[in-house]
Amino acid sequence: MIRISALAMMLCASAAHAAERPWQLEREEDGIRVYLAEVPGSKYKAYRGVVTVKSDLPHLLALQEDVSGSCAWIFSCQQQRLLETKDDVSEIYTRFEMPWPVKSRDSVIQVTTRTEPDGSVTRLLKAVPERLPEEKDFVRVSRVDGQWHMKPLSDGEVEVTYEVHTEPGGSVPSWLANSFVVDAPLETLKGLRAQAEGR
């Protein structure tokens, strides 16, 4: 329990730092707003996507907790499986497809779920690349810091925010990095909304 509490404190500090980033609106499409921000010491930008979904919080949480099924709406996801769940902490292994000639990536993410005083739910995301041995045909994502935040609104809707900064490992062309930070939040939130609203 001490380990989990210490981890939660560390992730909360990371999330607070992310909230202070100088977000700039990059694209607004189909009711989804995508923001980008520079991250000191990294050549990769952080991204934030925001959308309002006509659904309720339990349904959205259930869609995320269907780990293998959620791969269908997560951008670039090839395969996903749950490694372990203990209390409010889960570990998830994911494989990502990349366009040729970039080598496919995989990641191990620790997800810490917390309920906020206002009834919203935050899921903090942190890479734990050493959790599994590296796969021969994949480049392991070395760092992920991010969060999902789902806030119920008064009119039967939920505001969903998806925010991530990634160090993808290996070499990634600038054109792919620049497109990924927009496409990842945009397409993931489109997919989640479609599942939640039965589109």
C-alpha cells in the first residue's frame, strides 16, 4: 500500500506539472480540440485532446477497462492486453503499428485510477518499460507521462480529456512525430466517442 501511495504522489506531481504546460490549440475538428505544448528537454511535443461525449461515466470507464477491446479505438493500436491489476493500479502491454519504414513500437503502461472530490475520474499513465523483456521486432517506448480525465457534466454528458507526452525510443522521422501528436488524440477520442454513443 505504501508503494502505491508513493507512486500516486509522484504521478500527481507529474500531472500537476503537465497542467502548467503552455498549451496551444493546434486543431479543432468534429467537436474535438487538440492542443500541443513544448516539453523542456524533449524534441517531442505533448498533446492534449478534449471532447464532450453523450454518455455516462460508468460506461466510459467500462470501455477503457475492456483492455483488449479498447485497442479497436486507440489510435495505431495493434494489440493490447492486461498484465496485472492490484487495487487502483493496472499494468497494460500495447503494440503499436507504425508506417513503413519506421519500426513498430510497444509499451508497458502503469495506470493509476483515482476519483476526484468533484466526482470526476483521473487515470494517470506512466511507462514502466523494464516491466517486460523487450521484444525482438519492436522498439520499446521509453517514456510515457499522461492522463485521462473524465468529468460528468450536468446535461448527461461527460467531458473527456486525453493528455500524453511520449518518448518513443529509437529514431522517428519529424514528419511522423508531428502528425502523430495530432492524430493520436484526435482519432482516439473519435473512436471512444463512437463506441460510447453507439455510432
